[in-house]
Amino acid sequence: MASLVRLGGRVIRLNPSAFRPCAVRAAGISTSKKNKDTVNLSDALVGQVKTQQQTEAVAEKNWISWGFSYESETKDNTVMHLTFFCSVTLCLVFGGFIWAYLPDYRMVDWAQREGYLELRRREAEGLPLIDANLVSIDKIQLPEDEELGDTEIII
């Protein structure tokens, strides 16, 4: 983990302008009928080239910390990116993948497995796969026709 932090810090130190926009584009909206009255700010900014010190001064002035480091902007951004990478990619993506392929610890598929075992046992013993008399007729007590009367029987 420490090597990832160091590697990320080197990348940001070698190329700090990779995370900052090069030019700001803005356009003023004018309601006048003349086209000469409108000004495009990007044309005005083309001639201005900022030095490295001016860029760093502006960046330090406008820097808002992510809360990982209050002294160094590069360390703060590096640790923030690594933290979010680890939390999103490693925890959510890989954690969800592992969770999806966990074994059946709640025994949800138990009934299906038990059914296959029972079918295999019945085939081995030569019994019919589904017995018509699952419960023996001697143990069932049905009411007489006089007891049922006019009750509708739905089968």
C-alpha cells in the first residue's frame, strides 16, 4: 500500500499540470444587435502565459483539502485517490463478486439437493420415482357420505 502511495506521489510531482485545466473558456452574452460589442474571454486569455510560480501560487490559494493532509496538496490528492480506489474497486466490486459466489451457507438449495438424493435412492432400489401412496391408505380417515351432506367437494 505504501508503494502505491509513493508511486502516485511521483506521478503527481512529475506532472502536476495533468489535473489542472490549461485554458479557461468563457463567453459573454450580449443583447446588443452589433457583433463588435461582444467579447470572447478565451481570445483575451490566449496571449497570457502564466509562469510556474504564478500557477503554484494560484493553486495553493484555491486549494481545499480532502481531509487527508492539510500540509501538502499532492499528498492530499494522492491519498484521496488511493482511498477511493481501494474503497470502490476493491471493496464494492471485488467484495460484490466474492459475495455473489459464496457457498450456500443458508441452505437455500437444500430441498433441491435432497430431492436429487431421494430420486437417486429410489432408482437404486427399483422403486417408482413418485409413489402414488405416499401416505398409506390405512392411516387416512375420510368422512362418510352422510357426514358430508350437501358440502361441495372441489378436487
